Amino acid sequence: MPELLIGCGSRRAKDVWVANKTEWTDLRTLDINADHKPDVVHDLNDIPLPFADDTFDEVHAYEVLEHVGQQGDYKFFFAQFADIWRILKPQGYLCGSVPMVTSPWAWGDPSHTRVIAKESFTFLDQSEYTKQVGKTALSDFRYIYKADFALIFEQATEHRFFFVLQAIKPSRISI
């Protein structure tokens, strides 16, 4: 059951888990800074990630996604999540946390380049396009986004938003 921790820094804690799997089984780590001694040194702004398709059961990203890309760069947003989807095995999990949009840390940290709100995950779920396009104000990004995630867990605290997205493979995209 290989797992990947992206943007690991010097921490190796597992903050979010599925199926009561609270410990790492077969952990690989990735970080931009070689001083943290990750298994793989790589800049998350460089897509694709250096892994084969369908490699990991779980990808974990704690307090890192807000450090890559730029606010409003929807092409990078979709490319990044599509690439994570690519390296996840079918029905694999993306587990993570980001600052709450109401937290002073969301924009208070000078290295944060974007905010990812709970509502952002709506755009990663192909079934939402089927339900909402033409009926609500949901923008249709299916022309550039073919991956598919379902939000299966969410928890908000004062400063952090924890989530689990499940990779739906094959994608439920329909146009």
C-alpha cells in the first residue's frame, strides 16, 4: 500500500487517514528542499510529478497546496489535481489540509500564493458538472479537466480545513 507525502518538509506525521489506517505502510516523501532528506527532491510547480500512473494508494499534502500555483491560475489548479489523480491508483485517496479561508494564516504567510476553499473541490468532481452546468453559475472546465475526485471527508477547525478526496477511476466525465 504505497503512500506519498508531498511537501513533507521535516515532518512525517499522518494528520488525515482513511479506514482507520493511522500509520504509514510504505511511505515515500517528496519535497523541494533536499535538506529535509525526502526520498524525491522535486518542485511541485513542475508538472508532471516524477511517478508512474496508478502508483499510490494514498497521496498526502498537509499545508502545502497553498504554496504552489497562483490565485486565479485555473489551468495550473486543474493540471495539478489531474496529475495527483494520475498517480493515484483507482479509488485511491488524496488526504490533506489547507488553511481555512477565514484564518489569518491563509494570506498572512508570505509564501502562500493561493487559497483553496472547500468550494474549490466542487470543480474536481465530474458529477457536479453533470448536476450543475446550465442550471447554476458553476463554470464548466471539462474542456481542460478530465480527472475526477469525490470529496468523502471534510473537517474544519479554526485555522485548518482537512479533507479526503477519492480518485474516481474511470472518470465520470460526460459532455
